[in-house]
Amino acid sequence: MLDERHRDALRAAAEESPEILRFLAFPGFERWFERSLAAVEEREVPFVVTVAGEVAGETRYLNIEREHRRLEIGGTWLRRAYWETGANVETKLLLLERAFEPWGAMRVEFKTDARNARTRGSLLALGAKFDGIFRKHMLVQAGIRDSAWYSILDDDWPEVKVRLRARLEARG
């Protein structure tokens, strides 16, 4: 889980590729990090993504609705060196396994800025289904955001899990 000891490594990762934070709601790394520290509560759990011991980025469970067996995975960003390496696939597999298997989620949601073609393509490649666009959903650094929503249901999970494991095995 994200905590104060990750501040410097995450700042360095964010400074390497400042474009990765442009779609987030909180301008500037420090404000984003302080908000992330405060988010460790019942409805949001931020995680640091590491690869071979190096801080690669961040992801989180958001909007946890236990009574409805629903949560969101989001806020994910990785330093450019880890794009297209399988790090995002492995991260999503771990988060989805935990959500669907021990926790018993019925629905895992994802949302992204509708302009973020890279993430939208990644969500489809994971096996998420496109649910629609929420217009003028939120304000972000890049302006007014329309959000594209995606989901994976418990019914979809067995097939998605096989797909994600196959993608990781193909990478060796």
C-alpha cells in the first residue's frame, strides 16, 4: 500500500513522464500524493506498483461499495519504461484476482478520460467491456473530462483471467 516512504520514488517516476498525470483530477505531484495518503480509508486503497524492487507507478481500488459487491480499479499510471512490458497486465491480474476471488465482487469498474486512447485500448485488451461515456463527468488538469466507463463482471472473470495469464506467459 502507498505510504510516505514512497513519496520520493513516485515523484521521480512522475517527473520522468509528466504526461502520465495530465488526466488526473489533482494538479501537481505533491497535491496528488497528499490526496493519495488521505485516501487510505474504507472506500479507497492506493497501491504502489513495483517491478523487480523498483517503483514503477501507482494504482488503486476506488469507490468500494461492499454492500453492492462493486469496486473500481483506477488511478493507474506507470513510468514510461514500464509501458508495454506486461507490468500493467500483471498489476490488473493481481487486483482482479483479489476483487473477484476472496472478496467476491460482482462488478469491477474502470473509467478513464474519453480522450485517453492508450488506456481505452488497454482496458479492451484486458477483457473489459465498454459501458458508455459519462459526459462532463469531472474536472481534471486537461479541462472538463468526459469519462469512458468499462467493466468486468464476475461472469466474465474466468475468461478474462485465462486471457491475462496467457498474455503474461507469452511474454516469458
